[in-house]
Amino acid sequence: MGILEEAAGAFAAVEGVNKLAPNAGILTEGVAAIAGFEGTKEITQLIDKKEEEKSDSNG
């Protein structure tokens, strides 16, 4: 996983917050960015784990 994917997750989370709460403050946007960054990392790790399990069961 690269920094580009994590940055995209952070950006998407901030944009989502801005759509739901247009007057959101910088603190709210910061929390959303961190959540998007960490969420993307966790999802990528889950996908990698599932792919490893699938390849182990096939081999």
C-alpha cells in the first residue's frame, strides 16, 4: 500500500465531512482525515490477508 492510497482515503473522508457539514471546523476535518487515512490502511491490510488466505487454500 502506498501513501497515495492513504492520502486518497483521507481526502475522501474530508470531502464527505464537508458534504454532510459544510460549516465543519478544521478540527473536524482533521479528525476525518486521520480516520480516512487509518481506515484505508486497515481495509488494505484486510484485503491482503484475504488474498493470502485464498492463495494458501488453493496451493
